[in-house]
Amino acid sequence: MESVLQSVQGFMYPNEVELQWGILIVLYPFTTGLVAGAFILASLERVFNVEAVKPTYRLALLTALAFLLVAPLPLQLHLGHPERSLEMYLTPHTESAMAMFGFVYLWYLMVVLVLEIWLDYRKDIVLMWRESSGPTRWLYGAMALWSDNISPASLALDDRIGRALTVVGIPSAFLLHGYVGFIFGSVKANPWWSTPLMPIVFLFSAIVSGIAAVMLVYMVTAWWRERAFDMGCLDTVARYLFYAFMIDFSLEMLDLIHRIYEADESFRALDFMVHTRLYTSQVLVQILAGTIVPLGMLGLVQLVQLSEKARRRIYAMAGVLTLIGVFAMRWNVVIGGQLFSKSFLGYTSYKMNFATREGLLPAILLLILPFVILAVLIRLLPPWKVQRHGAGVSG
Amino acid sequence: MNPDRRAFLQKTGKLLVLSASASVAWEAIVAGRPETAENYKMSDHWWGMVIDIDVCIGCGSCVRACKEENDVPREPLFFRTWVERYQVTPDDLEHPTVDSPNGGYDGFPVKDKVDEKVKHFYVPKLCNHCHQSPCVQVCPVGATFVSPDGVVLVDKTYCLGCRYCVQACPYGCRFIDPRTETVDKCTLCYHRITKGLTTACCETCPTGARQLGDLKNPKDPIHEFLREHHVLVLKPQMATGAKVYYNGLDGSVR
């Protein structure tokens, strides 16, 4: 405790010295961002019939589901009284932005994602139900809700409903992540957060991170299965990533320029923070390594004819750097917003523990967990064509 | 008795009993937890405070009394009220030097050299009991609320410990009590003021720099004080409806 006090520079209100939100709250916008972004990429294929990105469609949906299942866990772990969290559903305070989280989350999880995945996979599930035996047969039977109707008429109906759901899903994905931005953007007490641009910046960085994640997951799974990459698909996904990144970068720069030019009462304090305690994570990691470098790499592919091998390497590196950059952006918003005093007269620092409830270890585990879930989902619901006994090719 | 009439009477009887219990339950819900004091009516009061910076000597009695009275954790990171010392150079009003060692609990160390050009003064801080409070707005379960008599309170049996309210308070008046993992803040000594007493901080202030006021009581001296002094609230640009009024508040105070 004394060491926290010693790290204070200038003056903090006494209750402000210890940070309230740590790395777990950094994970929350990061994971929900991946969900929203992955879903929006999937929707492109479905709604706008972009054939080129088809190989990533199901993978994107499963990635979105895997991350969405994990998204509330860091919040739950962070609460002082997790056993009371159900009260948010039972007795929500309707004026609170946070109270609406549960409803937006449930709507998105159940209505949009689960239903859409189910409709898309229903034929496969029924086929797997017919072909499997033992507990697997029971599992697929339950997943098919014990209805094996896969007549052309019923599949056509699935498709119609699925398309309608995707159309509803896009604004829902925007809502899910725009709303996460709103949680921060609406805190008028904190000038680092309080801007109406926050939901929009969060949304576009979410799209960027989601596309990058799906691109990487596609590359890793193709490599794992020893299949050739569909370069047409990768090139298209990387192009979308580049466009989304350009918009995201412009918005973030707009926010930055606006802050510098307006230079309100908080500017001096925030400017000092960016040049000192936040320099590495904001300037070096987020802006330089996590934005300008991958943007330059992706831009290069648009301008110069490069070999397939070079493009693959660029996409992999740009994807990883993008995810690091977006994670750094979430870090800088959440942690950066608490490093300075609301008196604008001083700074504190974030002491991250390792093996504690809100430490680095649970954060790492929570980042690995979605990939474990994704592996299970992929095994259960293969997103690619599977050779079946007797049934030929499906999916 | 005619079976129809019996059924009718039975139904009516049940209905009467049910509506009586419902109305009792409703009363309890609407009124929250009725105060134990028999003569205290929440709707008759609207609490606020005046702080006269010109007479605060920075002794820290209020901080000590508050911690004692309200069982506030003694660590130097948790305060329901604290005192800040400001030192302002007249030609640089925007950048005062401020300190608050242990929240002013032990008073302030005397400076060896007093610079005549620097003005200095003490600013006691506490929850402003805003009636358009951002902390109340953000609570996801409504565990923090403005009572009908204008005091911002927390139901500790309901608080999730999500800390959103701590982020939303512009004045840094909230903290998480490490013993309960729920939020804690100044209650304006609600257990005292509802019994006709003043707050612990006002009670112990040797110079009368802090005065509790009931803005609904026309005879309360707070009205005269507000009329005769140029008072300000902290960070008025936040538009929170703060009810702690400062006399002699310097423009440099944040």
C-alpha cells in the first residue's frame, strides 16, 4: 500500500490513488470487440454475398461465439460480489449504462449468434446425428432438437430466417460494442473517456480486431490441417482489414487532433501522461507498432504486386500487430483513464499482481479460454467440408 | 348460506387480506427502509453543508472524527472526508501546489519557510450529496440512491462492487471498503442527523468551518449564510447539483 502512495507524482485525491479497474476490465472491451468484429465480417458474406470471404464465414461465427461466451467472465471475476450479479437482470437500474449490458449481451448471444449458428449448421447437425452413435449421437440429436427435417423447403426457410437474423445481427453487433464504448464515453467526470466519439472509435477498432483475429484463426487452422490457403479469400479479408483500419485510424487521429487543438483544462495533464507514464503503451505499442506498421504493411500489399509467400507473411505479421495494437488501445483507455487525478494535478501508477483474482494470471487464462472453446466448437461443428462415411461431402 | 354468496364472501375476504398485505409491502418498497427515529420525516428535510474556507485551520479533527464515528478503514487510501492544503502563487492560479498527507488526518506539517508571496488555505472535501448525481445514475442495480431527504446513500447489502460509481464521481469521494468489497462514502452521518444531531465532522470542527444545513427548514441558519456570502460548489461545470457550498473558494481549487 505504501508503495502505491510512493508512486504518486503531484497530487491525487486520496481515494484515487489505487486503480479501480485493472487488466480484467481491459480484457472485457477487447473480447467483446473481437466478437463484434468477427460477426460483422461473417455478415458481409451473408448479407452482401461476398463469395471470396466464404471460407471464413463459419469460422468467424464460431470465433465470435467462443469469445462471447468468455466476455462476461472478466467482469464477473472483477466484481466485489459476483454472487449478486444476477440482480442486474432482476432489478436493473434503467438509467445505468452498465445495467443494460446483461440485456444487450443476452440478446446478442441467444437471439443473434446461437440462433444464426444453429440455423446455418442445422443440416450438418442432422446429418451428423444420423451418422454418429453412442453419446455423440445423443448430443447431436439434442442439438438438432430431435427434429431431422432437412427437406429443401425447411432448409430454404432456415436460410430465409438466417438472412433476416444477420440483418438484425449487424446493428446488434454495432450496439454491443458501441455500447461498450458508451460505458466509458459517458463518464463526464473523466476527460480521457468522455467523448461522443468513444463508441464509434470502439466500434471501428472492434471491427479491425475481429477481422484480424478471424484472418489469423483461418491461417492457423489451414496450416494445422495442412491445407493450402485460399489466397483470394485472404487477400479480400486483408483488404477489408486495411479499409476498416484506415477508418479506425482516422477516427482516433480525429479524436487526438481535436483534443490537442481544443486543449481544454484537462489537456496539460493528459498530454504529460501520454508523454510519460503512457508513452510506451500508447505511442510506441498502440500507435506505432500496433497501427502505423500494420497499416503500412497492409497498404503495401494494395500498392505493390507481391509473391504469395510474402503476402502470407505480411498478413500474419500485420494480423498479430493489429491485435496487439487494439489490446494496447483498450489498455490505454481503461488504465490510462485512471492514471491521472481528476484534479489534473497528479498521477498514480498501476500495480498489476500476478496470481491474484484480478491479476495477470487469470487474465492470461481468460485470453486462452476462448481458443479452447473455439477448438471444441470446431470439433463439434466443423466449419469446413468434412468427408463423411457414405454421405459424401457436406457443409 | 347460499353457496354463491359463500363463494363471493370468501373471494372478497381473500382479496381484502391480499390487498392489505400488498399495500403494506408497497409502502415498504416505496419508502425504502423507514427510519427508526419516530419523529423524523424524510420528506421534511433536504440536507446540505456549508464550508467556510476562510476559517478552516487544517487541524484534521473532522477527518479523525469521521473515521472514528463511521469506522472508516484507517489506511491512508480511504476517506469519507479529507482536507487538502492549497498553495497558490498569484501569477499562476491554474497550477496550485496541493497536498493532503494521510488526508489531513494528522493535521499538516508546518512549513519551515513561509513564502510571503504564496497564499495558502485548506479545503475540506466530502461527498457533495448531489441531487443529480452521476454516481447514482451509473449504478447498475440502484444500490446507491438519493434519499428523499437529499442524502446520497449506499445499500451495502445490494452493491455489486463493480466500481462504476467510483469512476463516475468527479470529486473522488468514493472508495471500495476492502473489508466488505462494497463501495463506501460519506453518509452525512445519516444515523446522527435523523436523530436530530449534527455530523461528526461538524460536531468536532473547532472553528465552525463546517455547518450542516437543512435547506427545507426555513429557520435553519444555512439560508442566512447562503444569502450573505458568495458561495460556490466544486466543479460547477459538472452540473451535478452539488449541495456542499463553499465560502471563499479560490478559483484554483479542483
